[in-house]
Amino acid sequence: MPYSFSSLFRLARVGFVLAREGALKLAAPADLPPAVATLIRLVRLVLEKRGIGDGGEALAAALTRLGPSYIKFGQFLATRPDVVGVRVARDLERLQDRLPAFPRAAAVATLEQSFERPLSEIFTEFGEPVAAASIAQVHRATTPDGRNVAVKVLRPGIRARFRRDLTAMAFAARTLESLSTEARRLRFVEVVETLARSVTMEMDLRLEAAALSEMGENTRDDADFRVPQVDWDRTGREVLTLEWIDGIPLNDIAAIEAAGHDRVALGRSVIQNFLRHALRDGFFHADMHPGNLFVDRDGLLCAVDFGIMGRQGPKERRFLAEILLGFITRNYRRVAEVHFEAGYVPGNHSIDEFAQAIRAIGEPIHNRRADEISMAKLLTLLFEVTGLFDMQTRTELVMLQKTMVVVEGVGRSLDPHLDMWSTAEPVVREWIERNLGPVGRIEEAGRGALSLAGILGTLPGLAAKADTVAARLEAATREGFLLDPRSAAAIGRAEARGRRWSTVALWLIAGLLGWIALHLQP
């Protein structure tokens, strides 16, 4: 992403807010160059509020003050405890993606521009916003054929704002990685790039509609779960129209009881449907907080807001199913073997030693009542232990684990005595029997045969390419690798320019923070 002086000014504001709210206390001086560590101490002394919370709470407060882009950034970091630590990630989970609504007239303008028709031809009724978040807000409307629908409309100018803020974040990440080995280890640049891809997809509401449609097909025959239908004729890049769900949100326990719904059954449904989607379909709702889950008048669980989804490949699904079953049956050796078979733990480690470490996690849970055991906490401990055995962070597994934390919380809010293990076991066993039993083995062999046939078909082309590469390598060995003089000069100029801008940026940020400290009141 390109950057400019405007990025520096935005970063100066970010630095001021972080310092003011006390978030800079999270910076470990030992991991920073001495000059930067000294600067942070001085900035904290001058700007930091008194009596603020700990680092994680302060960071959440600062990100909320900075606005939509940074709220999203904080929510994304909450899914990466490997980057910010478990405690900070938990504090960031409390970030609320609720902002003041923008005017109805602006939503109407977006609708008419998207569909090139007046509002009266699109909807016969279009109400005031009923919910507003950082990227979009929702209105209730009625179509000309009398259907009640929910209309999600993108915030005006939100793409430009995110683009500016992400450019500044990318510049900050590159600068930090150039200064700190710890920042390079945590791959700050990759974190920002992943966030940028996620936000770009979330701001194209056609992609959310596609995710909703795919999950609708996957769950079409499920007896206790459904998703709203998409109105494709009234859906575009900036507008998503879908069936209006008349239901009770799962965080309204009193209303659920008053309507006569079975709270215990609902709690089991939340857990089993999440596991069914993750294992059977490899495609799950990754933002299953209570505000996105409803129970309709027929007692069916309904989900909305499909902007953040998770995917699991066959290997990840097998990994999840087998480790859960291994803990259920206390087969720790099998849990260890699955990690090695999946390639998650390097082969230079001992399976027996790894199984011993897993036993230290699993055995304590069997001395407790089933309703006292947290499956999500167990997976968190498991990922912490695997770090000792050089298991690299797997983004897809982290997203799965964080979603399970939320889902388990929803289930236990409905039924405080929910037995996670007996609830999960039927779904896990069904998947294993179907996919790792005789039928699954035959299907896997068939897929393997097709893959082998495809590889064999490409062998002639690969052989020709190999001959070409070998000839070029032989010529390079004989004559040496040549670098065009213009390329060498360009590399030198780029290296000098990168160092010069990093230095200038740091001094500008320091100067701006000092100026802000002198001219703004506490």
C-alpha cells in the first residue's frame, strides 16, 4: 500500500490517542530500540491519563475512540491471541461494533444509485435504521409483492476511510518490523494485510449474500437451523436484501422463557449446529454472538450477519474431530498422532512426549463435573502447549477456536449446566464414522485416484519445463548470474529511500506527538 504525509498525520493522531488512553503500557521496552523505548516513556509521562485500566482495557478504549477502522482492527486482533496475548485478546473481545446510525436519506441515495431506480419502485416501505455497525446498517422494508425484508446498506464513504486507515496501518507495520525483531516475529505486516483482505470482502455485500446462500444450501435439510433467504434482485455491492427474521435474540433470556421455548434444547442446538457446520460442511459462521442468533416462533435457530465466515479443509476437519474424540475417550496418544499426521508438529519431536503434555491438559477435566468443563478453554490450553513443540500458528484453527469460545458462551447462557462433551459427541462420532469409516475410505481412495490421474497427465509438460530450467541453470553456472546495471541502481535507490523515509517518519511522529502534548488540554 502506498503511503504519504497524510499517513504520518493520521498515525500521529493514533499515537496520541493510544498514549492518552494508556495503551502504550503494552509496549515492552526490552523488545524496542533504546531510543524508541525512551520516547514511549516520555510520551506516557506527559499524555497518559491517570487511573486508567490495564493495557488490554486501555487498548480497547483507544480503538473505540479512533473509530470504525480501528474497532475492526481490534476485533481482528481478538482472534489472534498469538499476536497480542490471551489476556489482551479477551479484553478486545468486548469491543462493541455499534456506532451511531447515518441518516435514512443517505441510505435511500445509496439504494437509488445502486439500482438506478427511485425508492418507490424498489420498496413500498423503507423504515428508519434498526441497527448500525462500523461498516453498514440495517433497515426494515417491504417489497412491492408484500414481503418483509431486512436491507443492509453500506456506510457512505466507508471504503475511502478504511483505505486511508489501512494505508497508515501498513506503513506503521512496515516501520515497526524494520525496527523490532519481535514485530518481525509476530508478522505485523501480514496481520494488516490479512485484515485488509477481510475488510475488502466484508464491504462487498454481494459476497456476504453468496456466503448466506451457500450456508442455506448446506443446511437446507437441517431440522433445527435455518438462514434467511437472499433477495438477489435487490442485492448489490453496497446493498444486501434478505428475508426479515421474526425471532427473539438469544441474549433475551426472559423473552425466550416467556415465549415457551426450551432453553436447554436451544443451548444444545447452538453447539451442535456450529460443530456440524465446521465438520460436515467445512464452512461456518465465525461471528456467532447472541445478537446474530435468533429463535423463531417454531423454535428454530436462525443466524444473520454473514460478513465473517470460516472455512476448514478436509485436513482441518479431521484434526478437529479426532482431537475432540480423543479427549472425550481419553486417548491422548491418538490426539498426539493426529497433530503429527497433519504436519502441525514437526517430526523431530517425540510423539510420546507430546502425548504426555496433552495428558496434562486432559486428565484434570475428568475430575470435574461435565458442566464445569470448557471445551473452548481446553482448545486454548492445547494450542498453548503445541507452541512448546514448535507448532506454527494456523489462522484457520485460531478462528475456529475463538468462535468456539463465543458459541460455548452462548450455549451456557441458555443452559448453565450444559454438558459440552455429551452435546458434542454425537456430531463428532457421526462425522468420524462417515468420513473415516469404510465408506469414507473408499471415497478418499477415489479422490486420490483422480488426483493421481491428473498428475500423470501433466508429467510431459513438467518434463519439458524441467529440461528448460536445467539448461538455464547450466548456462548460469558457466557464465554467472547477470544483474542489469539499471536494476542494481534501482535497488540501491529503493534501499536508501526506504531507510530515509523510515527515519523521517519517526522524527515527524515524535515531533507531532510533542506538539499535540503542548497544545491540547488533558
